[in-house]
Amino acid sequence: MKTQTAQKISTWDTMVHAPFKKVVTFDLICMGLGIMMGIGIGAYLVAGA
């Protein structure tokens, strides 16, 4: 039982921590797009009003 649990943790660990930099860059890109969209919507609402 102990070895099975350790194996599950190690596979989960590699899945989560291996592409960490890719996840961070993807997160930053999504945040940047979200901020740009938010600014665009805010400017549209201000200009419309």
C-alpha cells in the first residue's frame, strides 16, 4: 500500500511541477488579455456614457 501511494504522489508531482513555467507564462498571458479586455470595456462604457 505504501509504495502505491508514493507512486501516485510522484506521478501527480511530475504532472503539476514539470510544466510549471509553461503554466505561469500561460497564466500571465491570460491575465494580460483579461486586463486589456477590461480596459477596453471600461473605455467603451465611459465613452458611451
